[in-house]
Amino acid sequence: MATPTPAMLSALIAAPVTRIEALSGGASSATYAVDAMRADGSPWPLILQCAATGSVPEGGLPRADQARLQQIAFQAGLPVAEVVRVLEPGDGLGEGFIMARLPGEALAPKWLKLPEYGPARAALTSQCASVLAQLHNLPIEHAAGLRLPGGSTAEGLARMAANYRRFSVNSPVFDLAFAWLKERVEDRPATAIVHGDFRSGNFLVASNGLVAVLDWELAHLGDGHEDLGWLCCNAWRFGLWDKPVGGFGERAALYAAYEAAGGGPVDTARAHLWEVWGTLKWGIACLQLGDDHVSGRLRSVERAAIGRRVSEVELDLMHLLKFGNL
């Protein structure tokens, strides 16, 4: 995959590009801030996001389909950056797309803790609930033609268990969590478009609240309760453990706001199940990142440090299994 240049991007968007700056985009993305200029001379701030290795791993959501889903969400009125151009093979940048760059803070520890974001924190629970209600109400037919992963909940649990076993690690707590989930998971078909990574850290936030929902690369067809549970996982509270909704809100308020926004009745037992599921899923991701380092596939102090967080996840799971979502 080539490194983007101003001349290359100028040709792609048919507008002058004056600056490209590499940003932190996570392990799976190469992300760049792009300064362009519109025909009338006004600034045109953009984001270029490409697959870090040039292509999406097998089974992942192709970036072109991610871009199309984001545009579907944008056209439906959800707070999402507008897609400007989807990259094509001949562009030389691999899988990716160019979208609008919106103002706001993406680093959750900042907007969760700095006093100037107090009004945002007060508004975020209802705003997140409204966005999820809108998303889950989109007709599933809107995703026709997109290669969104799907399958029943039972199939998803079996895939997660197989992934866990390949590390040859025996965690009694993880084993207990799998057994607990297996007893309670109903083999439900997919009924909604699910964001898949709706959490603090994937929101763009201004002083008055939510600006945009980021990172749709894990979107899939599933149960809308999954997004509600994932938002409440302790890992996404960034130390503010007593605020279960993303470090800023309460579960009861989230569920009530979701129902008020038309998201349908919330089954609190299902939401709890998905919080356990999400916590276990994060624990296995920690195993994966730690294994990347230990195996030598990708030596990284960051991945090794995240791998050590498996013990934190075990504590979170024990609390959830003993006390429920209290």
C-alpha cells in the first residue's frame, strides 16, 4: 500500500490538498487528517481511513461496505461523518474511503474527566440511546448487498468459544462465563443492524454532547441488545466504574431513553447477557493481543500490556455473574 501524497488525494477528490497528517487509527486502520480546499476557496477538512495492511482480513467487513453503511446511516439522519469517496483498487491505497472531518474530541479519558465536558456527559446517555434506537429501527433490508456478518446468537457463541480454545489457555473464569452464556443464549436470528463497537472511545464529543459515532468496521446483523450491553462493559468506563454506561451514565436511564426514542422494549436480562458476552469478548481480545507479542508474530509493548488485562476482565466477569448488572 502506498503512502498517500497531496497530489494523489487531489486527483481522487478533484480538489487541492494542502496537508496530510498521520493519526493514531488503532491496530486495524491507517488514518490521516487531510486539509483540502473547496472550489469556492473554503477549507474542506477530511479524513482518509485505510485498512492498515491494505486489505481487510478474511471474514471482516470490507471497507467499501463499511463506507456504504456509514452513508446509509448518514442519510437516515444518524450522527455519522459523510463519506466523500470510496477507494478503488486502481487508487493504490488499498481498501478505504475518504469522509468528512468533524470537530470534537475522540479521546474518551478527556471528555469523561475534563470539567468543560460536563454538559456533554449529562446529555450523552439520552443521545446514545436515541442513536441506537434509530440504528436498530433501520429496516434490515437497507443492508442488502452489503457483506455484513450475521448468523444466530448460538452460532456467534460457538465461534467465540472456538477462538478462545485456539490459545490453549485455561481460564476457569472464562470457562464459567462460556457455560453461563450457553445456558442462557437463545438461538435468535439476526433482527437488526448492529454497530458492534458502540462505546466510549468511538464517539466524537463536543462540549454539548455527541457529534458523531466512529468506527463502523465491526458492524453486523444481530440483536440490538448487543450494542446496549457492549456500551456498559467496564473496559469502556476508563476508570469511572460507578457509571456503567460508558463512564457517564446509568443503565436504567439508558434503557428508558432507548424505549422513549422508539427502540422497543428493553429486556434487562438480555441486556445483562450481552454485557457478560461483551466482557468475555474483550477478555479474549486481550488474550489475542498478548499472544501476538508472546508468540513473536508482532512484538509490541502495548499488546503485551493489554494481554495482562485478562485478569481485570476475569474480575469483571465474576462481579457480573455474582451480582448481575448492578
